[in-house]
Amino acid sequence: MTVFEWPRAVGLATVLLMMQRCLCLCLALIGLHVPLERTNAHVGDHPSIHDTVAAITLRMKEHFSVDELKSLTSFQVEQFLNDEERAILGKEHIHFKVNVPVVVTILRDRNLKSEPFWIRENGWQLTGLVLKVQDTELDVWQKSFPAGDIGLGVNSLGTRGVHYIPILSPVNSEDELQVTDLYPGQVKPAILKKGVKIYSDREEVIDAVPAGFEGSVLLQTEYGSLQDAYLVNYFKWTQYPSQPFPDQVVLTWSDDPQTSQTIQWRTDSSVEKGYVMIQKKALFNRFNSKPLERLPATMEVLESPNIINDPLSHRFFATITSLEPGTTYVYSVGDGSDDGWSELADFTTAPARIKPFSFIYMGDAQNGLDRWGSLVHTAFRERPDAAFYIMAGDLGQ
């Protein structure tokens, strides 16, 4: 039986970048009492899932070898958790109060082969019912609770599948169920009926209500929180770690393209300062060329704790202003030392008047990533004068 209309996954929010000769593979509330606060971390006595997971990853890096980190299974991660961590991940992902005894139903993606440890440990029962959501089959788990506090655990220890769907039904059908003190604040209660949203952060709606669930309360979770306890396959190893020498040099706009240019690049954490050297190309090409102007850049720390061989890198940004329209400039970026500079490259500011120009537009690459590089190189070789416009979203791993 198809219960929910479940659209295909879409890419992440996209941003538009201009790259010139450089490319960076960079519910209605009905009769329910609900607090209005929104939070992602601590509320009162609620511990933070995020902080707990962060602490677990630190312990994992100290305990396991690099090869072991790359191949950890759900069972191994579950066995590694201590009692306090198991309690938090098992009951603090979603927390709320009910005023009457209820049966809580969880609809869970069957593609998640391994059950999260907290389901059977906390007395949940698999009913044997299966609901099909387009191509996704959902197991039905249930547990009875008295009036009072109820805590639900994390979706899984990985990132696959979809977030489970919690449904609350009063044991006595004549009782008026009230749901209060919802945590986190992004979780919203809604009367389960056709047309109501499934998740608080997505637009999917319920297409039909299973028999026996009419009038129950749906908890609209955050779909994105399905990976709150992302621990299995969390650690990665990049083939392109940052180095002291600048790489991933990118040109983009942050101001008027006629008179400004923003340049950004990456180094490893050993480099603390960055500079841009720039000059008009016409002046640079003279026999008695003038020295390039040297401008300081802003540095930001980029933390990627799951990248085993590159957990910390530095990103540098410099916006150059007071440039002349329609003028070509040469530039280099570096740390200021004699040998710490990138090769000279050039860009041309936008013309003062409207003129014809060429550009190459590429969309959000969701597949064929192995051909990305050759595609870009071919496009540039055939049209070296064209500007690149990249719609950069989820480019994959």
C-alpha cells in the first residue's frame, strides 16, 4: 500500500561562482500545545547529540588505526559507545511529553539493514507490517508509554535511507492527546491527515493515511537530522590534502565586476598569512616593468575533522577594489616569502559598456564526476576566452 508521496532526492542549496581560468571542485497545528522555542543544542537538562557525537569521533581517532577507521561497521561503533553515549543517542534525539498514555509508532526505512541499538534495547516491537513509500519500504515499530516524558533515539549511525516517521496514538481513543515540551524545537506536531507535511524542513505531504491511524499525531521531524549520529563511514581520506603552497585558487565576484575582483585560495594550517600581488598586464609587460602591488588577504580556518589526513586547512580571501573597467591584470597569491607564490595568472574586469562575451555554463554535477576534469579542460581548450559559470552544489565525494 502506498502511503506517502516521496519525491526523488534533490541537490543541496546551490551557489553561483564565476571562475576565470581556475575551478574549485569546491504542519497545521490543531488543538495541540506546542512551545515556540527553537534550538539545536542544549535545552534545560537535554544533552547535545552534536557534542556527544563529536566526542565519540575524537575517541575513535585515538582508539582505532587509520585502516580500522575506514572500515568500521555499525556493530563495531555500537560496541565502542559507552553507557552515557548510548543513553544520549538512544533517547535524546527527539524528546517530548504527553498528557495521556500513548502508543508510539515508528515507520522506519527497511533499506537500513542494521537496526539502531536503542530500538530493541528500549523494548520496541516490530509489528511485521510493511508500508511502501514509492520505492521505499517501511517497517512498523511500536511501543506503549504512560503519560509523561518520552525520548526517541537517533535515526541511524550512518547517513543512508530516510528519517523515520513517529506517530502518536492515545491508548484510549476518547482521550484528547496533548504534546508539549518538544525538543528539538524544529520538531512540530500535526494531526495525521491527507495533505499534511511529513517533515518540518521539506515539502513532501501525506498522500493517504493508513487504516487505524486517522486522527493520530504525526511528529514532523527534520529530515536533515537523519545524519545527526553519522559515525559509520564518517572518516575519509582525501587524495588532495592541503599543502603549504597555495592551491584551489579561485576568482569570484563579491562586488562590482567592473572595478573589483575577489581571489581565494587554500593552504595547509602551517601558513598564517596570505597576500595578493597584482598589476595591470600592460605595465607588467613593459621593458622596465613596475613592481607588483602587494595586498594582504584575510584568513579563515576550515575544519574537516572527518578527513583523516587533512583535518585543518586555511582559506584566504582578498577583494581588490579600485580596478579599471575592461582592463587585464596579472596576479599571484602566496605567503609573502620568496618561494611561496603561485604562478602568474590574469583576469579582465567587466567592460564599462555592454559588449558581447562568451561564457561556459555548467550545472550541479550529480553524476559522471570521473569526467568532470576532462570536460572542463576540453571546454577551456576550445574557448579559452570564455568565462566559466559553475552552479556548484553537491559535487559528491
